[in-house]
Amino acid sequence: MIRHANGLGPRAAAASLAAALALAPAATLAQDFENQVAARQGQFKVMALNLGMLGGMARGTVEYDADTAALAAANLVAISQLDQAFHWPEGSDNIMLDTTRAQPSIWEDFDDFASKWQDYGTQAAALAEVAATGQEALGPAVGALGGTCQACHEAHRGPELN
Ligand code: HEC
């Protein structure tokens, strides 16, 4: 008769192996952070869409419309208020995953990352203040907001995925 080193009988050993196998795929999936990465990339796409409309109006390639400008600015403010806690789980960086451009620097200095997100919120709010007041006001406000996107990308966003 085979003695099991862990002291479990054959049936218990088989059961614990089955439990371990059942857990393995779930543990692997959790490490993919598929939903979190998709959610944060989606939020950035929405930001780019709204900023793009405002940028077009600022440059004059899209006809200025006060209501549309106010709406796009309000969307940018709304996203800035979305709590980011669920979007950035530790281990969801571009060293661990090939689905993301998020650099490990985000987690090495999360305060810096959070303050750059805060800067985006501040400039989004400033843009919302002036968005409906006329086309001339848009340029500087859009430029200031775009600067906050760029600052974070330069510090914390890695190269494009291929
Ligand atoms: C606090 C940091 C931060 C700020 C502020 C920020 N971004 Fe990003 N952005 C990132 C990071 C990090 C990624 C990579 C996310 C990933 O791939 O998981 C990203 C990705 C993106 C993407 C690519 C999304 C995709 O399709 O995968 C776009 C577009 C984008 N950002 C636009 C913007 C715009 C527009 C703004 C400003 C209105 C902005 N971002 C502000 C950090 C930031």
C-alpha cells in the first residue's frame, strides 16, 4: 500500500489535487486583469473622443457650438471624477502583461500618478467653466488640459502595443 507523504489518505489526496487543479485556471485568469485593463483603456478612449471634439472647435476644423462644447467638457469632468481604485490593480503593468501600456512607474510612485490624474481633473473643470463662453476661450483651456494628458503619458505610459 502506498503511503502518502502528506499523511492524507488516497481519496483525500485526490480531492485536494482536484481542488488545486480547479483553482489553477481561476488564479491564472485573475492575473490577466482583462476587465480592469479594458475599463481603463475604454475610459481613455472616451476622454480622447471628447477632447478631440473640443480640439477641433478650438482649431476651427469643427464649427463651434456652445452646447456641444459644454457637453464635451462636462463629460471630461465626469470621467475625472470616476474613482480610479478598480482600474489599476498591482501587477497590471506592461512588464507583467502584453495587453497594456501602463508602466510599472505607476505603482512605484502612485502618489505622482494620482496627482497627475488630479491635474487632469483640475484642468477639465477649468475648461468646463469657459467651454460655453465662445470659441476664443477654448484654445488655451484645451491646450492646458491636453498638457495634463501629455504629462502623464510621458511619465507613465509605455510604447505602443504591436
Ligand atoms: C494620470 C495619468 C494619465 C492621464 C492624466 C491621462 N492618461 Fe491617457 N493613458 C494613461 C495610461 C497609463 C495609459 C495606458 C493604459 C493601458 O494601456 O492600460 C493611457 C492610455 C491612453 C489612450 C490609449 C487607450 C487605448 O486605446 O488603449 C488614450 C487615447 C489616452 N490615454 C488619452 C488620454 C487623454 C486624451 C487624456 C487627457 C484628457 C489622458 N489620456 C490623460 C495615463 C494617463
